[in-house]
Amino acid sequence: MTPQEIAQGSADAMWATDRASQRLGMKIEHIAPGQATLSMTVTEAMTNGHENAHGGYIFTLADSAFAFACNTYNAVTVGQQASINYVAPGRLGDVLTATAREASRSGRSGVYDVNITNQDGQQVAHFRGLSRAVKGTYLPE
């Protein structure tokens, strides 16, 4: 299998059981080794008391993109630590896109940066996640 086929196969296997991402209406827009792009529309149920996108939903979108990016090598990988900086509000009806890219990967550990933008390309948040590979694979070796 090519690296792209491994990345896509791993993403397909994860997506099949990722009920949180599915039920929040997320869509996988792009998968490649060490990369993932997911999108989600901000619904009324996702807004906070300021009528903006609740930060927890923005974090969840970023975390899902991070998860798909760090699991593109057919090795079950989990989040070890994550942080987010919010730079602009998301609004009701916005289509948010989280683009995750591998910053480094060595042994069982990885660092991933995720930029979250709205449909106008305005940055909404920046997320950084640290990953750790554990036992298991998605595809037969």
C-alpha cells in the first residue's frame, strides 16, 4: 500500500466508529500522511451565551482534525496534550475548517498544529496537540 492508501484506510476505519465527529456534522475534506482537514457548520445548539460558537465545539473540531492527522500511519495514536488559542469568534452558520499538519514525529510521539478558519478564511483559533502511539493498527500489516 502507498502512504496515501494507508492514510485513507486508517481514516476510513476511524471514521466508522467516530460517533462524536459524525453527530456534530463534521466532514472529512482531506486526508494525507500527517495531515487532515475537517469542516463543521456552527449550529444553534453550538452557540454560547454571547451567541458565538462555544469554544468547546471549536476545540472538538480541532481535536478531531488532530486525531485524524496523527492516525494516518496505521498506528493507533492518542492525544497526550492539547492547547488552543481563540483569536476570533465563530458565529452561527459559519462553516469552520480545521486544517491539521504534522510539525514533527519521532518514535511514538508527534506534534501537530491545527488552524481553524471560517468560510471567509479568517482565522478563528490555533490548536497544538501532542500525540502518542499506543498498541494496535487499523489495517492488516
